[in-house]
Amino acid sequence: SDTIPCLLSPWSEWSDCSVTCGKGMRTRQRMLKSAAELGDCNEELEQAEKCMLPECPIDCELTEWSQWSECNTSCGKGHMIRTRMIKIEPQFGGTACPETVQRSKCRVRKCLRGAGMEKRRWKEAR
């Protein structure tokens, strides 16, 4: 006996991509219009395909701050710095990298005026 061809609705529109950026999937469906009483309907009712949207933004990533350096002076006012490294450069509109170096003021004991002179005199007098 002849099988009745199954009656199918047209394919639906493709769905939106399954992601908001990068690689995803999209699908479309169709329906059986008539239950094929005679014989089975083995047409596919769903299709899927890959879809590609603009790349996902990648934000800047930094290491932790280093320890503060020693004060750069042996007496009086000076400064010290600390640094951090960029682990991941931003791409595709990700957040930019903030500062990687910070300076801070520091003060070591007061400089004694003429301390050098006294030492020199003491050496000569020995």
C-alpha cells in the first residue's frame, strides 16, 4: 500500500543565537500538519546550526600589587613605589587597565645637618 507523504508546515524563522556574544547555536522547527496515519513520518522537525556574534569583550586583568619599595632616601622626605603587572590585555571593548604604578610619600629620620663634616673631622683627628 502506498504511504501518504507527511504534510509538514513550513520551517519557522531561525531562533535568535543562543548567546549574546561569541559562538552559539540557533534552531528552527516545523510541525506535522497531519498525523501520518499510514506509515511513519521520518522527516526532521528541528534543525540547528552554529551562529557567530561579535566577540565577547575581554576585560583587563592585573596581578595583585607588589610590596611597597624601600623609601628612596636615607634621611628626610622621599617616596616609595609599588607596581602590578597586566595579566590580560583588554580586547573587543573590554574595560581598560587602571594604573600599574603607585607612588607614596615617605619620611625617614631627619637629616642631621653637617653630619658628614663631623665624621670627616673625627677621621682626620685620629
